[in-house]
Amino acid sequence: MQINAGCKRLLVPHPTMLSRKQLLALVVLTLMWGVNWPIMKLSLRELSPLFFRASTMTLGAAWLFMFFKNRGVRMWPSGTEWRSVAFLAVPNMLGWHTISIFGLKELSSGRAAVLGFTMPIWTVLLGAAFFGQKLNRRVVWATLAVGTAIALLLAHELQNLAGKPQGVLWMELAALSWALGTLLMRRATLTLPTEALVVWMMLLTCGCVWILAFTFEPIPSLQFTPWMWGCLAYGVLINYGVAQIIWFGLARDLPPATSAMSVMAIPLIGTLSATFIVGEWPHWQDFVAVALVMVAIAAVLLPAKKTA
């Protein structure tokens, strides 16, 4: 699962054109993050949610720390920066990553991805409710689309004898936490490099998740299948490693429209790839929800056309 794609999109300052190499990197990145949803779901068959999240995030953060430190990035916060890092870590990391893994445990991976990526719409609505941002017609339509998607998936969970409607609630709470974190990131004034900020938010979150895991979950035996070890390696090396490094290499050059298209594609890839990775066959409600959420994301993230 991406650390915070929506958050880091806010760091993009210039609507420049990407080279062919950059576009290829963005495609690979989007595939990595989309496929990560069913891979996480597969991991939860053998490892409990909190231990899974704590182990992959800890090792991933350690790798990122060493990588960026060797690249000359200032990695240690100073003075009051520690307070800001901890404050931002609560909604962006602890809230999103902890709550969403419980949602994923209850739902199909594609469905969880769709619900998680309602975040951009919650960001706009929270911004209007608490930060004085203005709503426009596109946001209203986006909200209606997302509301319809959530209602559709919730109704299907309620109708299904093996449905888990609480999973829908978990994912929306996670999306709300991510949205709040995004808004707080917009208003943060830090001299700490973004790479260091993200790594330290991860590390602080890991400490909390380890405590929760040892408190509420049985200690795992570590007698995993080769598939499970492969999933863990993917989480550490790809999702928290290579994908993050690619993202930081693109972030400052990524046009808003291109970033929006990447965010839109992730839940679709998660839904489609789940069939091949974990054998989850999407229902018609899933495809309609994907379409509605993609339309909603486009409405709030794609720049409006300038009129002459």
C-alpha cells in the first residue's frame, strides 16, 4: 500500500510535461501500488493484520532511511520538527495504515482499494467543513458519485450472507484519516526534507503498531509458505522501497492531471489483479463502484479547463 500518494501529490509544484522515461516509471509505480492490494490480502491469510503492518513498514522504513541517507538527504529532524513529525504521523500513517489493514481483512482487496481511494473527495469535504475551502459543482457531483459507490458496496455486503459491512466502515474511517492528514500536510511548514518526514512518520508509527500487535494479537510462528515470504518481500522491497523511491524521483515534476490519472488507476488495477492473485471475482457492484470513484477522483483532482 502506498505510504501516502494523495499527500505527496501536494508536493508537486510545476505542471511540466513528463519524458517517456518518467511516464514509464509512473506506469510501473501505479501497477506496483495497485497490485499491492491483493498481495496484502494474500499475506493476511497467514499473518495477522497488525504484525503484518508492523513488520513490513519497519523493514521498509529502515531501507528507505539508509537509501536516502546515502544520497545525502538530511534525515534527522531538529528541535520542534519532532513534534510536527509526530503530529502528522497520527492521521497520515497510524490512522490510515492501521485502520485500512483491518478493512482489507474484512473485504475483498479490490473493494477495499476502491473505498480507500475515496480519500480525495473526503479531503475536499473536510477542507470545506473545517478549513474554509470552497465547494464547486464538480465537488458536489464527486460527492454524489462516491456516496453512491459506498452505498452500493455496503448494500451488497449487507445482502451477502458472508458479507462484512463493518469492513466498509473501517475503510471509510481510514480514508477520512488519510484525508485529514493530507489537509494537515498542506499547512505544515517544515524545513525537513519530505523524504525524511515520510520515513520518520513511518518509524514512529511502527513503534505504536508493534505495541498494539503484541498487545492484541498472538505472536506469529513464522512458519510461512514460500508465497507468504514472497508477499512480505514485496511489501518491504517494492511497496515500501522501490515504489517510494520512484515516487520521490517523480514528485516534483508530476503534472496534476497525470498524478490524478495515476490515483484513479490504482483501485482499478487492484480490483482486476485480485482475480489472478487471490482468486477474487469482482461483482457488478465492484465495477460500478470503481467507475464512480474514478469519476469522482477526476472531478476533484483534474485541473479545470481554462476559459478564454
